[in-house]
Amino acid sequence: MRPLPGDRGAFPPPSAAEPAPRRGRVSRLRVLHLNTEPTWRGGEQQVLYLLDGLAARGHPTWIACQPGSPMAERAGARGHEVIELRMRGEVDAPAMWRLARLARRLRVDIVHAHTSHAHTLGAVAVRMIRAHARPLLVVARRVDFSIYRRSFFGLNGLKYKHGVDCYVTVSEAIRRVLEADGVPPEKIRCVHSGIDVARIDEAPQRSEALRAELDVPSGHALVGNVAHMADHKGQRYLLDAVPRVLAERPECTFVIVGDGELRATLEDQAERLGVRERVRFPGFRRDVPALLKAMDLFVMPSHMEGLGTSVLDAMAAGVPVVGTEAGGIPESVVHEETGLLCPVRDGEALARAILRMLGDPELAARCARNARAKVRAEFSTDAMVEGTLSVYADLLARAGRRPAAAGADA
């Protein structure tokens, strides 16, 4: 791990020792990634997959992130160049200045911001660099709500419509939201999130030891959810469905994996509904692939969702899925083909779908089989990395730019 360089030359220019891109389709690009999250969620996992993929293809990459954060720890452990930079909110003038200095010294082609605060910091930082040396700004967009949802006097409109060269959305649903909010369509590209299928495949199949650890009675179906415990993830609607499911199918146990600000609220709700003994709350877990394979059904009850990588993980694990029509979920869960879809914020509809899937083994097996194939064909990390590289290359070509790394090799 490296701190922010304080002396000129702390990051030397590229040399002939740097590997050439393996696929030969995109000249070597220098990319600085920005992530301001102090925690670890699905978006951070996608950033790490992207770092891995770019490095494997020979593209010099750096990740600027919060000191001591999970991103700093995990990216550093995988051999990536980590710059630990304290970023205090999105209006942090010292951080902006240091990012501008860093981007100049690294001579990056692309600054890729992966969070909302990183978007603001990156947008100002690149404008502090002279036009002839200014990197292009790419902003990841992983949420499907309007840009005006948390806007102060409409300032988000200015933030999103100016100063960004391209938005990379993780679903077509998010692309449509940005277009409806007035972002020029030519500035938006959709690149679906990817998952590490091999990681899922390596997990043990239906671990009875894990089911025993979760105190799942013999003969019970295990219905689960894996997500950060936040309002938009909709776990309260899954809990609303639990009494209805148990009334018709008492041999069920539920598990909600994850942590977050609503954990105590959700546990209280389960208590009020009289189902606390049938719902497990194991907290944050690192063995998610094994947990998924221990489930008989996965439920994603979100009422807002960019894409839902937990859904993709469950599909890759061969677990039948019930999801909502929120955001990008229908781009992976096709009703009655790769899973079942329900309206958002509807516990009764969720209960009906859960009971239908559990009660129809043929439907469950067919959906699980189709879903597994769809994930492998459309949602791999390889496809995500290649799609992102295509965005970078197209932006540079449109701007008439030659990659800095290519110039250094001349």
C-alpha cells in the first residue's frame, strides 16, 4: 500500500517492464480509480473485480480510497497500487487539490469515480488540470433513483449534466433514469456488473454443517436474502411475507444475511410478527457462496435496485430466485424463465411467489437451470472488464487522445 506521494517522482513514468495488454485490442491505459466508501458493499466488490481485470490485461491502475478502509486492505492484499487519501465528504478542497496533483503526476488517461462523493471530488480535481493534460472523467452509477432525489436547489442537475465525460451504469434501468433526468444519452453507457462464477462454483454444495450452524430443522426449506440492511433493500417486506408463508408451509426457515442501520429494526419487526424464532440474522458473512448453496430459495425484495449482484450470485449458485420489479432486477430475473417477479413493496405478493416456487419443484429447477446459464453468458467479470475497457477506448478516440502509456513507450 502506498500513501499519497509527497515528493515529485514518487510514481515514476511507465517503463518497458510494464506488461502489454494481453488481448491487444486496447492500448495500455493509465487509470486512477476513486472510491470514498469506508465500508464494503457490492459496489466495492465490483471495483476490485475491475482492478483485477485491468491489471491482468496490462493496464496500469491505481485506487485512491479511505485510509484503513476494506478497499485499501483488500486491494493492497491483491497487489494493487493503493493510495490512502482521507476524503471528508464531497466538498473537500484539500482532497480535490491532492487528487489533481496525483492525476497529473501519474499522467492518467482516465479518472474513474465509483461513488457519489468521488464523482464530485473527481469532477473538480480534473478541472484543476490544464486542458492539454486533463484526464477524462468516468463516473459509475449503481443506483436507480433520480439524480434530483437528494438535490439541494437543483444543484445535482449541474453536477450530473456537466463535467463528466461518461456515466457507466450497471443496468439499462439506470440508463433510462439518467436520460429521463436530462443527462445526454451519448454520455451514458451500460455495462452490467459481473460476478466471479469460479468463486461460486468452488463453494461446497448444500452444506449440512452450515444449515446446522443456522439451526435449520431437518426437512425445512431455507429461504434467504443477502443484502445490506437499508430501507431500499426491502427486507421488511420479506418479513411481512413470513407469517403468510408459514401459515401454508410451516416447514420453512428464513435467513437474512448482512448488516446495516436497519438490523435492530428488522429484528424487532420479526419479534412483533411472532416469527423471530423462524428467522435467522447471522450478520455480515464472508462465506456467502456457501450460504447461497445452503438455501432452497433466494428472495430479493428491494423497492430500489441498480442491478442486484446478490441476485446474480444466487443464480450462479443454482438457487431459484424470487425478485421484485425494481430497477435492473428484471434484466436478470425474467419472469417464469429465470425466476419469479413481484411488484415492489408487496409482502403478500412475495408470499405468493415464495409459496409457488417452493410448491413447484419443476418450475424451480427450470428457472434455476436457465438462470445459471444466463449469468455465465451475460454477467461474468470478464464481460464487465471488457465492456469498461471499450468505454475507455471509445472516449479517448472521441476526444482524439492517445493513451499516455502508449506515448511513454514511443
